[in-house]
Amino acid sequence: MGLTGIQILKLLPKKNCKECGDPTCLAFAMKLAQGKAELAKCPYVSEEAKAELAEASAPPIRGVVLGTGDNQLKIGEELVLFRHDKTFVNAPAIAVLFKDSETDAAIDAKLKNFNDISFERVGYLLKAHLAAVKNDSGDAGKFTALVEKVKNATKKPIMIMSDNLDALAKGAALLKGLKAVVYCATEANLDKVVAIAKDNECSLVLKASIEKAEALTAKIVGAGVKDIILDTEARSAKAMFQDNVFIRRAALKQKNRNLGYPTIVFPCEMTTDPIKETVLAALAIAKYAGIIVISDAKPEILLPLGIQRLNIYTDPQRPMVVEQGIYPINNPDENSQVIVTTNFALTYFIVAAVVEASRVPTWLVIMDVEGMSVLTAWSAGKFVADAIAPFIKKSGISDKVKHREVIIPGYVAQISGELQEELGDEWQVVIGTREAADIPAFLKGRQGK
Ligand code: SF4
């Protein structure tokens, strides 16, 4: 991370042969420094230089992959201290704690919440991501039975937690190949837990103070495990905040590789009050945690945390968009009404939701205006008559309906005349509502016309 073009140039072959597609090695090096080229394009880079560049260009905070398949997620790889500097990259995993001291009924209820509770917001699913299975009873048999039960009940990633190394090894073996997390290595058991993680292809949580973690992470990496997550033993809001900020600053500003790892925090161990737990988890989302362990994925906890996570980890420089295209809502047919609007995700999801609620079969034709809302796109000259008309004609909506009526948002009523001209006599432009909330009544009023 942070190598300049000149530093990269020193590692290139300097043949200026142009085979990478750039006129000189310097031009290629400058592109590499900006992340606009791939090293593989130069066929002459030595293995040593490749290794050195890979190491030097690694993110200051290591990315750790949790789980496999559709539920896999990555934490870490953050590049900035503040979201307004650029963007945060990988949102933290919300983990739910399952203790083998809990009753079967309690575990079943929590598993149901863990798997089933989710909320859709602008195309994103807000949900819990990781099951943390803890050997709270001290009984190895109970622990492995719970690991097995959770493994069979979910496809989401799993973290196993035990002080009993035999139990930990058995649990890890049950999850081999699933990119599970092993909790935890300490100064006292380091070699054994590293071996468990290595044998079972797991990432590993190191539980140690920041001062000790610096030396211990180097030891763990030396032993062959690179996917490390840090638990600094902070169990208060102040300590959690301070440690997370210290680690992020050390990794980004002091380039301290030994602290360049995502962190895990435990709001579930800091309070028994669910409201305080939610506030602590929200603080952890805002300030740099990689995994946040809560006691249950209840809707009233998951919704605010999910929205906070979504808001903070949405790239402020990239508008949220949906793909341009024709979206059928409520099983439309050739007689159904046609609404055209922009591909700003919020616009799409609001309009789609109210149309769906109206139960009126409708074709929603979404135009790519680089993710702008209707009025912004209009004022930017992107959602205007001479852009909308060719889009409608080419969109394919003519093949789906036998009528030629298109409803435009009420906010751009002023373009209706010009759009009518651009579309020609075959089409009829209808001015829709200004507010999405009025769409159902509007559509119902037009049904059968
Ligand atoms: S292919 Fe490699 S050696 Fe040739 S110009 Fe590009 S960077 Fe230089």
C-alpha cells in the first residue's frame, strides 16, 4: 500500500518493450501505483519483484474472509480513517452468540432469528452474518454437539470459542473447509491454537492487549497463519473505542503491519440491557470493528444496526443504482400501464414498493442516468425529452405492451410536450404523480382506461 510509481519502477525490468500496453515501464509503474493496471501484464517481472510488490501493495489492514458460498464475507482491508476521506470498504460482520449453557429452546429461538430475520433496504439485505458458538458450559461434548447443530442449521460462517483446546480442535475439525474462525489464541496457548487453525484452514482470533498483540501477531504469521483477528480484551465502551481507534491509526498512519488486522468486539459481554448492547454495537460499527458479537438477532436490534452498517459502509462517492431495464411488477401483461423513471436506487425501490402495494400490474421502465434522482437528472440534462424518447423506443417496452402510453414522473411535467414531440404521434405521454405515495390511487384510477 502506498508505493509510489518511482518505487514500483525500481522493481520493474525497465525494458520499455511496450508489451504491457504502456509505452514505458515508468508509465506502467504509474498506473500500478494508481491501481489502474495489473502487474501480470508485464511478462518480465521476476518472482522476487512480484513477491516484494505483492507484500508492499498489500492493504494496511489484512482482509480476512469468513465462510464460504453465498454467505461468505470479508472484513478488514480498510484504507482510511474517515469515511469522508474516501470510503470504508468491508462492512463488519454482525455475529450472534450461541452458548452451550443455553437451553435447547433458547438456542432454537436464536437460530430462527439468526437465519430468518432480515430487512431489505434499497436492494441490500440487512441480516446477521456469523454464528459465534461458545463453550460456556465447560463440557466438550456439549460444545461439539452445539457446533454440529449450528453447522447443520445455517450456511453462514461460524466462529468457535473455547478455552478447552481439545474441544476447540474437535469443533474446528467439524468445520474444516468452511473458513471458520477459531477463538482464541492467547500468549499461553499460541502454538496449539495456531496449529488448530492451520490444520483446519480457519482464521484465528488473538486475544491479547495491544502491547502484547504486536509481538504475537508476528509470531502467528511466522507459524503460517495470516488470517488474524484481534480481540484486545476491551469490555467497556471507552476501552473498545480507544483500542479500535488506536489499531486503525497504527495500521494506517504508522504503517504498523503487526497491528494491521480487523478487530472483534463483544457488546454482548458488556451489558445485559439490550438497548445498551445495541448502542455499543452501533459504536463499534462506527469505529472500526470487524466482527461485532451480539446476544440475539432480534428484529429491534438488527434493524438499527443493519441500517447504521449500510449507511456508514455505502460509498459516498458512488450513487446507489439499479440496472437499466424493464421491471415487471404484479405480473403485468400487454395491457398494463408503463411508468418510466430513473435508476437512482432509492427512487426505484420507493416506486417499486408503492406500485407493488397498489396490486396494479405495471411495467416499470428504468433509465440509466448515473444514479441520479428524477429532478437532479433533469437539471443535469440526463432525464430530458431527447434522452428519454430514444431510450423508450429502444427499451423493448413496445414488444411487451400493445398500447403506447408512458407515464412520466410529475416532477418533470414540464418536459411532457417536448417528449411527446420526440416520441411522435404513436405515443401518448401521461403526466404521473409528484409524490410516490400518490401512485397507487393514480394507477387504480387509470385502470381499464
Ligand atoms: S512489459 Fe514490462 S518491461 Fe515491457 S514496458 Fe511494460 S513494464 Fe516495462
